[in-house]
Amino acid sequence: MIDTICLLIPKEEMIYLSGNSNWDLHSKTEYYSKYVRNPNKLEKSTGKYFPRLTGYKRNFSQSENVRIEFSAPKLLYLNNLDELEDKDFPKIVETLQERLKMMGVIAEKETLENSSVSSVHFSKNILLENNYTVSYLISEIGKINLNKAFDFGRARFLNDGQSLYAHTTSHQLVIYDKIADLGKKEKRAIDKNQTKYQMSLFEKMKEKKELNEIIRFEIRLSQKQKMNKVITSLGYNKNPTLRDIFNQEISQKIVYSYWEKLIKSGNMNIFLISLSSKEVFQKLLLSDKKMTTRKGIYLTGLLLLSKDDNGMGQLRSIITKKNSDRTWHRTVKEIRSIEEAISKNNMRNWIKQIDEKLQNYKPYKVKKYD
């Protein structure tokens, strides 16, 4: 559901206790001073999870906000393998209020519930079945042309192919092996802020071999403008509060929309079950009685080229070396016509698995097995 959330709350809406509210000066310019309040050693020794706070003191403005960043599932479960549900909202607010108080900041529940959300990470953990591995799925997904899709400026594999990271400054898509990430040191892990309890889960999960393959999808809407654009495109109001954004339906729609538009759309040729070239040729001719033999042969060859080696990205680079982008876009349309003709009942099992689990969107729970 939801993982990391950043809230912005006007400074005057909270009370700051002297003594244990130790804010450190992080940086200073002629326009503002930036202060941070991260959990100290004593707070960390409790074994509890604490938010990270940032405050700005602006020299030429009366408006001052405090930024509160936290992982909602870690706040409740000390890990983000366990996924939240809508019914957890009151407990999240209560726990956040308690941890802030321990850090010397007093906030009313109503203030937290109605606070403005500046950025949010939506996520889904999926346990793979039928002996599929996360590394295999990531290698297959990596065959699509991520750099050109969804305006991502950069896409790369991390940790020996265990993670796929596509990003711009405003949003990121991260797909990775969640169990393998639990066992990595902070510098190499995707999840940089792991609790001791979460790291201890790695050893427990390793013992349960049938639970080792968990693929995690994260959609990180890191700028408010991008967040508003995404949620309004799905029919929700912009400028959500914490109460608004803590919604399983919103999370499901956003994660599924990225899966559909970025991964599946225009790439189904890569995700079809293996068919011989003659079977593809035959299905194409059967799908359109007016199709000539020559056109069927051309489309069959095009499909094979789009699936070969590094997939669509490599094919695009070959075509655009001698042709314009317009030629490539016409080629993509032809590939999509092939998909429509032969995809029915021919999708690979792992695509069906992810489709089904993203549509059902049942929360993954470690406690079920622990």
C-alpha cells in the first residue's frame, strides 16, 4: 500500500519541548536556515522506529513549515514487508503522535490527520509462485525500453540485476528483490533506512525457501506537482492530506497504472509464451482474413526482432540509426497490432500472476508465516 510519506505542517501548529528537542543546524544561506531532528542514540536503543524531521527558518517570510518523513509500515510493524490496510490509519496517527512526543514535538491527532502531503511512495510486495525468481522477472522486464517510456530520463540495473531503477527528478519506479535487499548493507540496499528487526527478518525468510522470491514494486512520487498530476488523472482531488492519501484504492490504482502503462503497454510481444515462428505466422493469418502472406511474414519477422536479445530498446536504436523517430513510432504500432492478434490465451504465467495480485491487492503479511 503506502510506504514513505512526507508531511508538511506549519510550525505554529505544534509545540516544541525544551530539553529533548535537539535540532541540529544542517545548512545556512542568506535566505534561510535548515534544521534537522533525527532520532538520537537513546531513541534508537528503544528498538522503536522514529520519523525524521526538518525545519526551515526563512529570513524573509513568516511562513515556516516542519517536514515529517516516515515509513508508515515501519512505524507500525518495524518493517515494510508487512503491508498496511485502511483500518490501520487510526493506529498510524496514534503511533506517529507518540513518537513525535518522545522527540519533543507535541502535535494533535487532528493536525496530523489533516496535514499536507508533499511526497509519497506507493508499494506492493508480491510473493512469486510456480518457481519463478525475482532476478528472472527483472531481466525480462528490463528488455522493454524504459528510458523512452513515461519520460524516464534514466533506467539502470543495480546489485547484479536484483533491482531495476528508472527515474526522473519528479518520480521513480523501482522494482527489486525484497528479500535479497534485506541482507544488504545500507550503501547497497534500495531500502536505506532499515530497522534492526527488519534486517533480522532476512535470516528467518532464508530458512523458508518457499518465501524467498518476493518482488517489490515502488512508485515514488517525490514532488508534489507530480503527485497531484498522477492522482488527479485517476479521478482524485489534488493536494491530499494524510487522511486522503492513506487509501488502499488509491495505492492500488497508482501501482497498477504504472504496471499497465510503463511495463505492459506496447511490450506484450516480449511477455508472450514461446511460440514458434510458424505458429506466430499462422495466428496472424487467422486473425485477419485480408492479410497477405507477405504482410504476415513481415509481421512475424518484426515480432521476432522485438523479442530478440535486449528487446525493444535495442531494436529502437537499430531502426533510428537510419530512420526518423516517426518510423519507429509506426513500427511500434505494428508491433502492438501483432500483440492484439496473438496475445489472447498466450500470456506468460508470471505476467498473469502479477496482473492478478495487483488487481486483488491483498496486503502481504509476514506475521502469517512467522
